[in-house]
Amino acid sequence: MEDELSMRLLVADDDRATQTMLKSQLERGGHEVVLASDGYEAWRVLQRADICLAVLDWNMPGMTGVEICRRLPQLGRAVYIIVLTAEEGITSTTMALDAGASDYINKPWSSDVLLARVNVGVRTVTLQSQLAQAQKLESIGQLAAGIAHEINTPTQFIGDNTRFLQDAFGDLRGLLVKYAQLAEAGRTGSVTPEILADVDAAAKEVDLDYLNEQVPLAIAQALEGVGRVANIVRAMKDFSHPGGEGMEVVDLNRAIESTITVARNEWKYVAEMVTDFDPALPFVVCQIGDFNQVILNIVINAAHAIAGVVGDGAAGKGTITVSTRRDGDWAEIRIRDTGTGIAPEHRSKVFDHFFTTKEVGRGTGQGLAIAHAVIAEKHGGTITFETETGKGTTFVIRLPIQPELATPKETPQHEAAYSLR
């Protein structure tokens, strides 16, 4: 067995003999096995970040394997589940797969079949991780130059204004020397017309009225530049917040605002950005890094769609509108663009892996597929779109404010819900 097919995985079965047999076969295949004897124990183990693959018995005390599958979105990450069942027929198989299982094995099983199915799961989990990492690296590459430009611009006028203040102070220093001489002459009663003339000449040479007007402006502009850099740095820190693999309580408005700021160089030339955040939107439990990535992907796609209409923006810009609101137990985010819209023949493929209409080198076709996986599978939410050719597209993301109140998603992963406006 090749090392890359080795993985730590969970085996959950209430029958000790079955546990022992599964453990022995899987360890011979090079895998490290963690055991659980009932559904509750299995669920506790699955909450560990290092378990991404599990073999679960269909019938277990506490929770069945199928019931565990239905709770997978609460984990906030993808887990490959193989259900072990003695049930026969299409109905039971369909029930397991619809609940969220990735595969199933009928009892009794062959050791070779078990290892083959598990190895398929290992390859799938590894590929998912690699694809997600590649997509993130692609986004980082797209953003790096833009962020550098965004920081460089205010840094330049901070530098320009600081140099102006340096020169202005050099001029004022000579005038201050003349004022000091005048003050000393005043104290000794020896003010002469020559001293007054020297002071007037020095004031005229430095153009005191001009400096009185321009120095406060230079200070204000420098402080504005510092503020802009600080805002970009804060947004970068928020966007790249490590957050771990688990869920945390998140201010979606702030997260979206930070992502928009980080992506500014992607949209500012072709679009005006309009935000309409609900100030009363409650905090939401989610995986912040993945959520930020979803917003980034959609905002960049919106900018590209608008560029398809306005070109470089020289003759006018489009608009990206990002809004949030609460809808009962759900938080809803809408990202609307005035771009090209999605052609009818492409609408059913939008969330497919590797599907893209962009030219080679501008997109991998992974952004929206990963967005769907993050929102629907990791967070138990939904991501849909409304589109009209030539008018634009609105992506609608809905996340459960309380995950336990959300209805498990039943729409197949590649079945995009869309509507014509």
C-alpha cells in the first residue's frame, strides 16, 4: 500500500467482532483506525479535525450511521462517509446517499472491496484538500499585486507629503531664526529697520501665506494615507484570520467588508461598490476562512462579468451591490452585479467543478464549485443565483443563524437553483 493512501479513519460499529475485523483489515491496508461502539461516540470522534473519513454501521445504538450523515453539515468541513449495511435494495442505498454518505458497503464484505472503497475515499479527500488549497493559492496570487498597489498608492502620497513638510520646515527654520533675532532685539530695545526688513524678506522668501494654507492639507493627506493603509492591513488580518478548522461566532458584515477591501483592486476600475449591511444582523456560527473565500470568489467573478460589459471602465463603470439581512433563522447575503449575466446553456453547470467560461489563465472553474461545497455541505446553507442575460446576476447565500434550526440540504451538489428575473 502506498503511503499517500494511508489515513487516520473512524470505524463505528456496536458489534465487537465486526469492529475487530474491520480494524484488522484496514490496518493491514496501512490505515490508522479509531474505534467507536455507538452513534454518540462516533459523532464525538468525527468532531476531531483529524478525522476526514469514516466507516459507519447503518444500525447503531444512540444514532444510526444515516442519522450521523444528516448531521455532517454541523462539522463545518467535508467528511467522506462509507455506510456499512446489511440492508438490501435501492431504497436503503438511496437513503444513505441522500443523507450525505459518500459510499456504502453491503455485509458481508470482501476485504479487497473494503480497502478499494476506502482508498477511493482517501483519494477523494486528498483531492478535495488539494483543489481547495490550489484555489486559495490562485486567489492569493490574484490579490497579491492588487493589495501591493492598494498599499503603494497611499504610501506614495504619505511620502510625498512628508517630504513637502520636511522642505517646508527647512524653509520655516530660517524664518524662525529671524523671528528669534527680532524677539531678542525687542527685549533689549534695539529693534532697527534693518532687522524688520530682514524678517519681512525671510517671510516673503518662504511664502508664509502659501505654507499656512498647504501644511495643514499635507498633514491631513498624510493622516488619511495612514488611515487607508491601516484599513487595508486590518482587512487583510480579518480576511486571513486563521480561525482553525472549526466553527466560530462571526460578524458577517465585518467579514464581508474586509473581503471587499482586500479585493478592491479587482473591482475598482470597472465597478462602483455599494454596500447595504443590516446593522441588526446577528452574529452567525461559521468557518470564517472558508466564508471569506466564498465572498472573494463571487466578488471577483462579479468584477469580471462587469468588465465583459464596460471593458476597462474608461467610458463608465458598472455596479456591484452587496447586501445582508436577516430572514427568520437565516442570514441572507446578496451579491448583485450589472455584468453580462449567465447564458441559459451555462446555468445548470455553474457549480460544476472545472466549469468556466473564462479564457485560459483567468480561472480554474473551481471558485463556485468550492463556494457551493463550503456553503451547502460545510454550513448547511444554500447558495443560489438569479440571472438575466445582458442585465447581470445576483448570487444569494443563506446561512443558518442557529445551525441546529436549519433544515438539512437535500439539493444535489451540482443542481443549481436559479431564477429568471
